[in-house]
Amino acid sequence: MRQDQIWDAEAAQRYDTPGTGMFAPEVLGPTVDKLAALAGDGAALEFAIGTGRVAIPLHERGVPVTGIELSQPMIDQLRAKNTDIPVISGDMATTFTQPGFALVYLVFNTIANLLTQREQVECFRNAARHLEPGGHFVIELWVPELRKLPPGAPATVFGSEPGYLGVDTYDTLEQRVVSYHFTFDPDHRREARVGRTPHRYIWPAELDLMGQLAGFELESRHADWSGAPFTADSRSHVSVYRLGR
């Protein structure tokens, strides 16, 4: 299934959860703070801007933001909230707008939506084409949880709460994951709804090599947007790369 088929009109309408989950102030606030600091007085480009979860508050902080987005329904959802942010329809690995950005960023595991290593490397190269010398490329990404897989077991539960169950199935030869999202009525008064998203997982060391191939150096890596130390037990990371001058 293609990414533009996954992120259809129904997915776009369900994506925003104001005040909770990804949209909770304690999640979104540190994200915007970090990105605004890195942008400084320059402009920012968001790959896979989606419905503007991060771009809109960053724009409201005074940072000029442009977006690239493959899904037209996601763009339409953003447009219903904000018409000032320029958005280019296209693939984050190949679509070019203009050079001279101080910051390019890619949040919430979205680089893993590119399903081959070649495409992921091209995403780094595309970021480099857009950045001014010394500019930053920021990636938020989860760490593959292969240590949780018992021998011979192909799947792990990554989320469980009333009305929701999340399951990841792994193909360790191809570095592929399919995430299944089961949402249901805890009282069992209606059938469960199932959504799935395919990913290619990337180890931090592999991500750093992709950066080197595109002319980047790793500047910092933390476990979250607030700057917690990244350790062997961290489930995700925020990695900041600087483009060589």
C-alpha cells in the first residue's frame, strides 16, 4: 500500500487530537521550543508537514515555515486551519522547493515511511539541497524494539490502553515493520477498526551513516525534545545534524 493511500481523507480527519497524545502541550511545547531555537532568525522547512501539528505553532512563534506533503487530504486538513503556510505537494525524498533554509525537520518517525534504504538516503540528500551551509536537519525517530522479540516471535505489543491496541510485526531481513492500530469500544458494542502503516526501521548508527553520505555531521542526540540523555534503553531519539560549510 502506498503512503498516499494510507493517509487518505479518513486518516486525515482522524489525525488531529487537540490537547492530547501528540498534540498535548507537554509533547508539542518542547518540540516547538527546540525547533525555534535551531531556526533562529532563519526559515524552516518541514518534510511531511501533515496537518500542521508542529508547523502551525512554529509559524505562530514567528518562524517562517514551508512544508512538503505527499497526501492531499492532509494538506486540505492543514488548509482548514491555516492558509498562510506554503505547502508543496510531493515526496520528501525528491521534491525540491528552494535553497537557503536554516532548518529542515522531520518528526514523529516519518522518515521510516520511506520503505527502502535508498529513499531514506535520498531524504538526507534532499534536506542538504534545501539547507544553507551550517544549517540543521532534525529527525525524531523511534529505536527498533527487537530486544523485546522472543526467539521465533514476529511481533510485539507497543501500546495497550482502553479502546486501543498497537502491535508491530517485524521482518528482520528487510528491516521492515508493519504497525497495526486496533481501536475499539471497550464495552464491545461495535466492531474494532484496524489501521496499518508500513515502515523501514533504522538503527541510530545507520542513520548517522546516511547523514555522512549527504554531507552532515551528528551534532547532538537526545532521548526526547526536552534534552533527556539518550541511552541504550531509550525508545526514541531526537537527532540534530549539521550540514558542512
